[in-house]
Amino acid sequence: MTGYVVELEGVWKVFGDRAVDAMAAIQSGGLSKAEVLERYGAVVGVRDASFSVSEGEIFCLMGLSGSGKSTLVRHINRLIEPSAGTIRILGEDIGAMAADELRALRGTRIGMVFQNMALLPHRSVRDNIAFGLELRGMDAFSRTRVADRTLETVSLHGYGDRLPSELSGGMQQRVGLARALAADPDILLMDEPFSALDPLIRRNLQDEFLNLSANMRKTTVFITHDLDEAIRMGDRIGIMKDGEVVQIGTAEDIVTAPADDYVADFVAGISRLKLVSAGKIMMPIERFEALNGPVDGADQYPTAHPDDDLDTLVGLSTRSARPVLIRTEDAVVGVVDKTTLLHGLQGSAGA
């Protein structure tokens, strides 16, 4: 065991009648996506994807339409077979699993929530939630008890006897989430679950899911095309382009140090106020004092912690002409003057 719940290593997916030949050519000659299409009429859906997800982490995969994010997430429960690479769930290579082992994995360890919930229209909300448990052979009394408990979890108490058509879109999405949670899986795969909802309902469901995730410690791979949603939801973010994961990091990492021009363009319009910390932009105290002399009377300066965000620094800077000292419990470690703060807000090289 490695300690990771989900691990992908060198995963490729090539679609087409000559996919096997194309994959062999990629491995021997390093063909580009365009070359694979031209020579073999095959499409590279996922290109050499590797990442690991820890217990309780929300890992967001994001990218534009056609970037390969939905294709990639369906490899995690082997709804799609990889052309190459290894996928491990809780240390087990799922590529080596027999059909019955794979069914057990999908039924008990992994839950999936789609944008289109595919609720059964003729079944009640309660029966929709309990459907997976019914397929597993759980008795009617037990699955009803589990379904009712899960209805409470997603704030749908009292709606168990309703049909899906009697619920709003946001409530139907809760039913889809409840159906996935009812089996108490270790892993949730969520493919743009909130993208079709109105902004206010979407934000409320994001909040609810974040609270659920914190309480239930579910390991989640969350697919979105919306960077704001990825920043809000993800402990870490993987950005995809043309089937390739081009950068993985925290929101702060990606905004402050984009891996390439594509990522830089992606994050260009994002406000840095709540994302970037003082520790990322501060001038080390040694350098500041070498340029400006010793900082005397430190108690007369506004102070912040390295983890405080730019919004906090802006508030401190507007109330004092002095630079902000960045202090840990033990010592002053850095300084943010107004020029440094402006560079940090702008995202320019001076930050």
C-alpha cells in the first residue's frame, strides 16, 4: 500500500479502429496527437496521465470541452479500459480485476455522480436512492433505513415518497448524490454534477457538498470546466489540455506559477485576493533589511501571518503607511511593502 486511495500512472487512451497500432507507434516514436490522427485515424483521448489522490482529498480535474477530463475519470472505475498505464484503487491494480471483483468495486467502493442524474422516473426518491442497495441484494427494511438516513444527510428529509419529477433540479441533484452516498463508498467520482444548475443553487450545493466531504472524509475526483468551481471545491487541481494533465497543484500554486501559456491564459482573469498568501509574495526579512536597514520598533508595524491572503494585506496596508511585517509565532520572516503588494495583486514578475 502507498497511502493513496486513487493512483493513475502513465494512463493512455486511444480511440479508433487502429488504436492498437497507434498506441504502439506512440510508445516507440512519441507521436503527437495530430500525427496519430493523421497517420492512423485515431484520437488520443488521454495522454500519459499520472496523479494520486489522498484519503479525504477533493481533487478537481478541469479543462475545456474535449480536454479529456470525463474520459479520464471513467478510467478510475474501469468504465473505459486504458490503452496503456496502471490504475490502482486502495493499492489494488483494477486492470487485473476479474469481472466479479470489478462489479464489487463499483458497487461498494466507488460512487459516481453525473450532471444528468439518470433518476428512474417511476420510482420514488427513496427507491431511487436505495436502487444500488437493492441490486446488491440488501433486504427492503435495511435499504429503506439506509435511504432515509441518507435523505437526512443531503437535506431532503420528508421527500422520500415523492417522484423525481416533483423535485427541482437542485433537489434532483441531491438525490443523485444521495444514491452515490447510500452505498458508503470510499471514493466519489463527480462529473460536472452542478454545472446545469442556476448559480445560486449551484453555490448552495457546492457548500453542502464541502460540508459533507469534511464530515464524511470521502475521497473525491471532481470534474468541472469552471475554474472558479475548481478553486472553490478542490484541495488540488489538475488542468487538462488535449488529453494531457499539464499542471497539478493547489489553486495558489497554479495562479502564482502557471506551468505554461495555456494555464496562464486560463487563470488570467481570476482574482488573487483570496487565493495568494503573504508567504508567496513577501520579501524575506534578510533581503529587506539588506536593502533598507534594520527594522526598528517592530511593534509599530502592521503584522500578518504567512498564510494570510492578499485581501488581508490590502486591509492592513490601507490603514498604515508602513510596510506589513510577516510574522510567525517565533520571528519576523518577511516584509510586504506597497510595491510588493501591487505586484502580488497584479501577478507580475515582481511578485
